[in-house]
Amino acid sequence: MRTILSFTLLFINSWVYGQIKMQPVANANLPKNISFQGKSVQSVKYQDNTGSYLAIITQTGIQPQKGDDEFKQAHLYGYVYQLREVGAPVLLWQLHDMVTDCSLDMVANFIPGSLTITDLDKNGKAEVWVAYRLSCRGDISPSDFKIIMHEGATKYAMRGISMIKVGNAIQHDGGVITSDEFKKAPLSFKVYAGKLWNKYVLETM
């Protein structure tokens, strides 16, 4: 019982105190000297022991596929820029995922509010988290579901299939994790990734 209680307290402390304050940035206030593709979905400024940063996630929406009128495409992007007092912001990393060659119904969306900044391992370096869905489907079937985290140059990902809810009915053939790089991550990262998975895995149609 004491071991379970200790683990629970560790989880609560990581969850409550591991957050880094984020400042939302309106699209009109994004720096003019950064570049990105697509339309901004969520942008935040934050600061850790290594500097000040801007994280932005964007999506293009469904577009015609160049050279083939039958198929369509949609792209997702994520960027982290380091902000400097003098000079232009420096791009530290970029995420890019997509659905292409699709003539059916498409999903390529970041989950609203999923851009989160933490310092769960208390090392003074922020972790940037996003979650999103991708699919090309002609029926009621689950989307690919991904949770991505960057801490500097280190990346972890949890990939799987969402669970579908139609009305009040839940299809239980989804909700499966197919690849989990957090197995090799610090415990605080594993716990948080699992929390996000449970929070976002259900896809309502």
C-alpha cells in the first residue's frame, strides 16, 4: 500500500508541478520573421532554463493533389523557434505529417488544445507535446492517432489507432497502441504520454 501511495504522489507532483507557463499567441501577433506552412492552429510562447521559445502547430486542410484531380492531400506541421533579443528567431525542429493519394473522406487534424509544454523531468529543458489524427476512409473506421514529444533534439512518439464513438455507441476494435517509444523514456514521460492517450484516444463521429 505504501508503494502504491508513493507512486501516486509522484504522479500527482509530476502532473501539477511539471507544467511550464505558456503564453498564447494570436495569429496576428506571430513574429513577421518566421516562416511556416499551413494555417496556425495553436501558438504559444514559453521559457525554460535555455531560453525563450515559440511553438506553433499548423494544418493545410484538404487540398487538391498536384497533377491528379482524383486525389486529395492534407498536411500537418509543427515548429519550435528559439526567440532572440537580437536577430531573427532560430528554427530548432519541425514536424511534418500528412495524408496523400486520398479519394475518400480525409482527416488530418491536430487535436485542439493538445499543444502542451512541460518539464516533467525537472532538468530545466521544456518538453513540447502534440497529438493528432490522420485517416483516409470511406466508412466508419478509426484514424491513425499519434502523440509526439520533443525535448530539444530528443523525440519520443506513441502511435496507434483511435477508438470511434458514434452517438452513444463506442466501437471497441480501436484504441490500440501499435508503437510506443516511451517505453525507453523516463518514467514521468511514460506516465504523461499514457494520460494523453487516455484523454484523446476517443474519436467522436
